[in-house]
Amino acid sequence: MSGRSAVPVVAFVGRSGSGKTTLLCSVVRILVAKGIRVAAVKHAHKGFEIDYPGKDSMRLREAGANPVLLLSPTRRAWIEEAASPAEPDLREAIASLARSPIDLLLVEGFRAEGVPKIELFLPSLGQLFCGRDPDLLAVASEGGVSLPDVPLSFDRNDAEGVAALILQACGLIARSKDRGAGSPPRAKGPLSLKEARRMLGEAMAPDRVEAVEEVSLSQSVGRILATDLISPVDLPSAPTAAMDGYATRAAPLGEEGREFSVAGTSAAGSPFFGTLPEGSCVRIFTGALLPEGTDLVIPQEEVVLQGKKVLLPGARCAGENVRLKGESFARGQGLLSAGTRIGARTLALLAAIGREKIPVRRRLRLGLLCTGKELRAVGESLGHGDVYDSNRVFLSAALSDLGVDLTDGGIVDDDPEILEERLDRLAEQVDLLVTTGGVSVGEGDYVGKLLAERNAVVFRQIAVKPGRPFLFARWRGRPLFGLPGTPAAVFVLFYDLIRPLLGQCMGESPLRERMRLPVLSRLHKRAGRTEYWAGRLVAGSWGEPAFCPVSRADGAGLLPAASADLLALLPEESEWVEVGERVETIFLPQ
């Protein structure tokens, strides 16, 4: 592209599947939060459609109108059919944005244009596109691997680092600190829980574990199934008896029944072989193969023994008390979907089809670090003002139940240098970091201070109780959850936010562990924040499942949490939750 645009332009390029859009979206959110007005252009190699049949705009286009402009008080769209197929012109796109009040244009694609570029690179997808391009600013790859002749290398999850590079390269640092007219307002105060969930879900999308490994059946418990599983067999493999009795054919019985001789016995693992003589039946036991020539089983309770013969009742239909071939599941039938967490019941199903090796997602590697000079490990003596580190014990157990590969970084004192060294060491070994303590805005909150100084914080504080000082950041490209030191906050934030996000990263299907239940007590809270209450699942006045708080004085403390099986989320906008009002609840594991 000859000449330079008055508005800075940076292109994100790379092969399909390298993660361009994911990184670009993360960078846009960071820049917008800093007051930068960002526009985006997406290069689509194939035709696309944003309209749908029956809509007025589509009807106008079908009638021949070109272009069609849609206008509303909050949004506008321009839909134009190209006169003839041709590669999109970036200069035309920039010119069309001339009247828009923007500070920066980020482009996905257009690698041949002479604009600054950041290339997303995965070796498994092929070579670098722009390795010798003089406009290449940096390469973002898995793990931030250094490449020869590349100016800068980033981890492809390090959106903060990429955003800082763009600000510097485009001379927008001053503008980002002093927002001009028309810039979006910065968020004031803590995020709502709904907004925090949305941001975390989007921010964590690139961190999903894609690697697959095969493990033995016995080692697959607690792992996440990586692929859909289809049955290679019929179960049962042939018709079998559903109960103990006598196997015969329905036709010879007639309406009144008749006397039969017993030709032999069929038991599970010891079937009856041979041809069944006329006027005879076979003694059969549950699970045994149905002898050839028989089509039903008469329960032994309905049979009369007459010496060496038996009297079988009549008026019977073929198929009674018989499990047909493939009745449980048939060859080629889907059994389990990718994303299923393997437990005892699914393990039994896998054994029933003879599956020895199971394809599962690689374990998520997680580093845990607890901070605070007052913390002591269980077994150590307590000094004045010291406390046992219950957070570390709880998180270690909860994370182990979840099936992560946990690296315990232990307890670190409130020392910024030691803290930084420990975080660096952990980040080299794991996919994700969790810390406890030091995330508020006080003088001694060194975790929050360190992350803020390194420009690593994505957001800080959410409007909940307990758990307001929750922090989400990126450290050396790794996601970092900064939990408060209060045990009640650690408990509620783990089950409401961190547990579902870790499941998402491991490829687990969304859990059905939430339900809206009526409350049995009138509960008071402060409007403007979500409040967590621990409680029990009980029967309401009509026998319906309901929520009963464990304690009215300590909503989610250590003691209520230990005896609770539910966690209720009292809605942000309410000041009172009335008896019978339904609230969101989370079912807690034992």
C-alpha cells in the first residue's frame, strides 16, 4: 500500500487456525479499556452473508438495490455487492473510515500490504509468511519461541504485551493516558459479576488445552474425553434371557399352553448348543444366550414341574423376557461425546465395549502460590498473629479433584522480589497460575502492586461479597487468577468462576451443576453487588427442592461452607430476597 494512512494501521496476519481473531479481540479490549478508539477490518477470503432471507434489507437487495444502508439510533450498516469479484482494497477500506473518530485501525489479513504487521505462528501449520517483511513488528507463537531474524517474539496469549507494542509503535501512549473527546469511558468501580464472567470466558478461550494423549482404561478416571466414542460392538451381541426360566417358541404354546420336555440348560458363559427337538424347551438363566429356534423366556415362577417334564403356560408373544441383540447399544452408535469427564459409570461403559486405550486431553498444568507472612503450613507452630494456610489445603484438594497437574509453589512472604522470582519460576512450568492474598489495594498487597507495575492486570475487583478484590492478569503470557486471602472468598470464587473456567480450558463440556431454587428464609443484602450464601438442599412446603441457608450471620464462611451442599447467588439488584423467590444456586461436590 503506497503512502501512509493518517490513522495508524497494524495488521494481524498468519495461517488459518493460528489464533489471529482470538488475539486481536483480546488486544482490542485492552486498548479500548485504555481509551483508544479502535476500528477493525477483517479480510474474508470467501464470500460471506450477514443478512438473512425475509428481512427487509435482504428483500431490498433481492429487488436490486445496491448498496443498502441500514440506520438506527445506535447502529448503522452498509451492505454493497461488488461489481465483479476482486481482492478487497485496504486503501478503500481506510478511506471509508475517514469520517469515523478513531485513533487506530487493526486489520486481520492483508499480509501483502505495506503496513506494520504482527504474525501469528504455529509451526504445525507451516512456515512464516512474513519472516523477511521489513514491516514485520513481531511474531506471536505458542510459548513465545524466539525465531531467527524476527524483531520481537511474544507468547500468542500475551495480549497485554502485544497491545503495549502497538501503542509504542503507533505513538499512542500519550493518547491512551489522556483520553480525548469521543473516546469510550473507562469503567469506574468493580465489574459486575456478569461482566467479569464474560471477560474471563473470552480471555481464557485461547488457553484451551488442545493436546491429546492416550491412557489406559484404569488411568482415565477424572480425565476429559478428547473425541466422540462410537460403539464397535452390539450389546448384547445376540438375544439373551432377561430372567431365569424356560426358553421356547411362542407358536407351539397356543392359548392353553402345553407340556414340554427339557432338552438341556443354557447359562451365561455356557450356552446350549445344537438343534432343539420338537416339543422341548431349554432351562435358561439370566444373561444366557437364547438357544437357536427359541424366541421367548417364560419365568420359572409360572412353570409347573411334572416329573421330567414341565407345563408351560400359553397365550405368549415372541420376545417376552428377552434382551434383543443391540438392545443396550448397537455397533456404530454414539456412546460418549468429546468433553465428557470420565467417572466410574463411564468407565464401566468403556470396559463393556472392550476399550483398552482412551484418548483424553492433556492435563492442565496449574501453579499455586499462597502469599502472606502470617501463613503457616499445618503442622508448624503458630506465633502471635499467625494462621494456618487453609486456602492452600482447600485449593490443592479441589484442584486435584478437578484433575489438573498441580505444581504447589508453597507459601511466599510479602516480599516483591521473592514473589516475582517465584511467579517467573512457576510460569515456566505451567499453563495457568493461581495466587491467594495480596490482591487488594492496600499498602501491603504486593501481588496486586507487582502485577500493576508490570502492566499485567486485565481487571481488578468485582461487585461480589465475599471476593470483591478478585484480580485477573497475564504473567509471562500465562493467565493468573489472583484470589483474596479470605477463605470464604476463595471458596465462593473457586466454585463460581475458576472451576468452570478450568473445565473450559480442559475441553470439558459445560456442567449442569446450577439450578434456580426458592429460598426458605427472607435474606437481607446490600443492593449493587452479588452476595454468596452457603446452604443446604431441603424439601420445601410442597416437597419441592429448596435452598435453606446454613447460617444467617456468616453467609459463606469456613464453618457454613463445610456443611453446605449448595451455594446461592443473591442477585446484584436486590436488597431483600423474599421467601419463595428463586435464586441461582451451585451444587457443591462433597
